[in-house]
Amino acid sequence: MRADRLVAILLLLQARGQVTAGEVAIELEVSERTARRDLEALGMEGLPIYPREGRHGGWPIL
């Protein structure tokens, strides 16, 4: 269920400070694309998370 995934992603972000779509996909047993869509959805809801590109990229919570 998507709501459960979004809460799980928030908990991962709180614990780690930053996650990648790959990490979320592994933790939640979903595809990377689904993980990316869920992360984007959280950002669109007004949460301070934005993708960071590059070698040390990911989705940090600000």
C-alpha cells in the first residue's frame, strides 16, 4: 500500500538523513522507479526533500 511505503520512507529518511532510490527499493521491496515516484510524491506534498545528483547523490531531508 502506498501510504505505508511513504511512512516507511519518512522513517528511513529520519534515521539516515539521506537515501537513494536504490536503497529505498531494496528496503521496501519495490522497483527503483516506484521508489523514485514515492520520493517525488513526498516532495510534492511539501516535505523538504529534493534529489541531489552526483557521486554522493540521493534524497536528503533538509
